[in-house]
Amino acid sequence: MEDDGEGIEAKQLKAIQENLLEGRGDRRDEGYGIYNVNERIKLYYGDSYGLMMDSVHKKGTRVTIVIPVRTMAEEE
């Protein structure tokens, strides 16, 4: 998912990316909701999965959700 909004400044983006990789989050940070979703994905699917975020300040932000593909046969 991506947008063409304000984007995120490089310093803040780096902090969010590090928090996602290291499994850290703080309710005071703007990224707490992102942290929570990332942790839920990791708990359900494993540490190889989760959220990735990239942004260019004044151009937009892209969030990628990485989850495994399951076939209908696997669901049965």
C-alpha cells in the first residue's frame, strides 16, 4: 500500500524501520500501531514475515505486508 502524501523524514523513517526489525515499540511514538500490526504478523506467521516501510519525504510512503501464501490444498 502506498500514498503520495508528505512522506516521512529520513531520521524518523530510520527509527521506525529499526523498531520494526528489533520488535520495539512505544505508545508515545507515532509508529505504535505499525509496531502492533507487525508483531501480530510475526506471532502468527513467524519472524520472517511482517511489515516493511519505505518513504521519501515530500513524495510519499509505501508499506509492504509480507505474509506466506497458502494454497486451498493447505487450508483443507
